[in-house]
Amino acid sequence: MVKIAPSMLSADFSKLAAEIKEIEEAGADLLHIDVMDGHFVPNLTFGAPVVQALRAHTALPFDVHLMVTNPEDYVESFATIGVEYFTFHAEATAHMHRLIQTIKEHGMKAGVSLNPSTPVAVLEDIAADLDMILVMSVNPGFGGQSFIPHAVRKIQKAKNLLEFVGNKDAVVEVDGGVNGKTVEAVRNAGADILVAGSAVFGADDRKAMIHLLRGDK
Ligand code: DX5
Ligand code: ZN
């Protein structure tokens, strides 16, 4: 069964704690947290202090997606908060192997995210060390964009790579444009975790949307 990670980027920022409580009660599996620095992507969101403030308000595992340059600089501050996944972009560092080890030493799971133009092949030599491959199905920076169909093939390639290296525990997450129309292709491709921002937070009935995306019977 796939897991649903609503993206906080589409929540009402003036009442974050209440928004998160609501999606937790609606059955979300994780909370996807988009950290943007205004350099790696042309948008700026929130950093460790905001995430820290939310930790006490929910039991949901934090799935932190860092769209930042110098992701190495963020490991320590996020480790102390208590996050499940620390995911950085392959395009943001020359030292993926070293950063993965550092993240794990700090007690977090290590994820690597790929922009639409970055091939799965860049992960070949570190796939055995990873806890997550995050396939971007939009160009990172904003919520509410259209799903790039090519991502479906890429999810399959990411799953195949993990299987090839015998990494049974790692998951494939897909992020961007996941909604009622695109979800079936994404699920069929084998994704384990689906991020959904505008689809969940923009729904009249968030609980029904989470169930629909997960394919609950
Ligand atoms: C985009 C972010 C996504 C975004 C997804 O840069 O990484 O997590 O919130 O939003 P939707 O689901 O609306 O495409
Ligand atoms: Zn994201």
C-alpha cells in the first residue's frame, strides 16, 4: 500500500499547526516539508526553526525535502528536531556519498532527489546506501504545477535500480502534480510514497482525497 505525504507548502501558513493536525486526523502517513532557500530554487519557504516549532503539534513523521544549495549545512539543525527523512538534491552537492553517511550518522534516513533533467543513473554507485529516491515530477520551487509524464518511466527506473543493488528497504517517492488524474500512473509505476500538496490542501474533503490518492477500498 502506498503512503501519502501531504506537502505543507500548500497549507495556510497563518495556521500551520491546525492545518497539520487536520491532515493527520484525515489519515496522512507523513508530512512533506519543502525547505527552499531562494538560491537552489527561485522561492523561499521556511527553515529549521519553523519545523522545530511544529514538531510538538503532530506525531506524523517529518519528510524534509531540502531544495537548497549547501545541503551539508542543514544536517545538524534538522537532526536535533527529530525528522525521519532528510532528502537533498543530487544537483546541489558534489559529495553525495559523504553527505549520505553524515545524515545517517545523525540518526536520520537519507534521501536523494532528482530534478526532471537528472537521470536515475547518477545514483548507481550510491543506491545501496540510500533510504529514499525522490523523483521530481515537476521542476522544484512551486506547488500546483502540472505533472511531467516522463516521471512515470523514471519511477520504474528508480525501483529497478534499488532492486538491482539489493536495497529492499529504500523507498521511491514522487513529488509534484500528483492528483486524482495522475495518481494511477504513479501508483502503477511502483512509487512507495506520494507527495501531494495542492490536491490535498485544496480539496473540499481532505480525508476523501487522501483515501482516493492512496487507493483505499
Ligand atoms: C515542489 C515541491 C512539492 C510541492 C508539490 O517544489 O517539492 O513538494 O509542494 O505540490 P503539488 O502537489 O501541488 O504539485
Ligand atoms: Zn517537495
